Amino acid sequence: MAKRKQANVKPTQLVIEADPLKLESADGAALIEFPSVAVQNFRHMITRLANVSQLPARLTVLATYPEEGVTYTSLALAATLAHDWRARVCVVELNWHRPGLLKLTPGLASPGLAAVIAGDTPLADAFVRTSLDGLALLPAGEMLFGRRTTVARSAELKQLIAELGSQFDRLVLDIPAIKMTSDAIPLAALGDAACLVIRQGVTPAPDVKRALDDVGNLPMLGVVLNRVRVQTPRAILNLIPQE
């Protein structure tokens, strides 16, 4: 039997491209740019979650310790949802201990959620609008230390979150680190589900487990590894032309 001649088929190269996602203020001032790799990863995460389950209306973003990237992740997730899915999204910063939303978006100003709770500012005046029509930011604002624990567990805050939920398709809740304050536990419970941000190579696994136990009643959708570094083998580096 004659052998069938095999066709000379060249492998198809799959190229996945994603432009950086630029976020600007409502008047066009540059705020922050999310690199293409991050945009692609967040798109994959959101799409996977949408395929396996309903995306929660209120997503809590949390971490074990400060400086793991919760605010950056919250903002990137919300911007991706607003840009790709045309969703009405609000990033609600509930971290009065170490607020970082306005630091990531220099040039923006708001009295914040604290002023709304104190009755000094109407909710509509506390939002920060962005170049993405559906995306609004609600910074934490300044709150006296002695008030934070009471507010975190208050019916007033729950009612305010419910009101925000009626105005937006999705809320992304930026809360303090679990191991920084016990206020993080009731604040996390304001969400329908959560995702955990871990700084790769820094946060010990046992500490992550204990933090997850603290919010064990909240469905956990997944983990975001922040600041991932991949070591490229020297043999591969030698194949790359150097300038």
C-alpha cells in the first residue's frame, strides 16, 4: 500500500494583541495607563468568570496585607468592564485606613464617601467621573479613626451600598487588608463575592490561608497574582537580538 503523501502544512502563528487601556479624567487629563499584558489578563479573568457563573453585582477586592495591589486591581477590573462590556461601574473605596485611589489618579479630587456619610456632601457630588462613560470613582475620603469601626458595621453604610447598587450595574469594593484591621471583615461582607490579590513571592501561603478563613462566608471567585515575574532562561535570551 502506497503511503499517503503528507501535505506540507506550516503551523499557524496565533498572535494575541491588546492595546494599553488609558484612563483619563472627564476633561481629558491623563490619569493612569494599564499595560496591554494586564488588560489581556483582566479580560481573560472576566470572560472566564462570566462563562462559569454570573458576574457578581458587588465584587469585593481584598488582600492579606497592604501594598499587594488591591486598588490597582480594582481600578483595572472596573475600567475593563466599563470599556469592553459598556457596563456602568463604580469603584467604591472603603479603605479609610490607607486610601490610595486618588494617589493612583493624580489630578482628581473628591470629598469622598466619608463626607457623604457625615452628611456634608450629597452622593452625586462625591463621584469622580472619567473618560469612560460608564466608569465612576468614589474615593474613601477622610474619616476619624474612632469612627471607622462603627461605620464599617453600620446599617447606614449597607444602605448606601444598596443605593449605589441601584445606580450602577457593577460595584467594585476596594477594602483594607484583612490583616491590617478587623474592619476589613464586615466591609468584605458588603460584596456578593470576592477575588484575592496576592503579591507573588512576598505573601506567605499560611497567612493567605488565615486571611481566607476570616472571610470564609464570602464566595471566592479567584486569585490575582500581582507583580508576577517570569525568569527567562539564558538560552532563550541568547536568541533575542540585542541592540
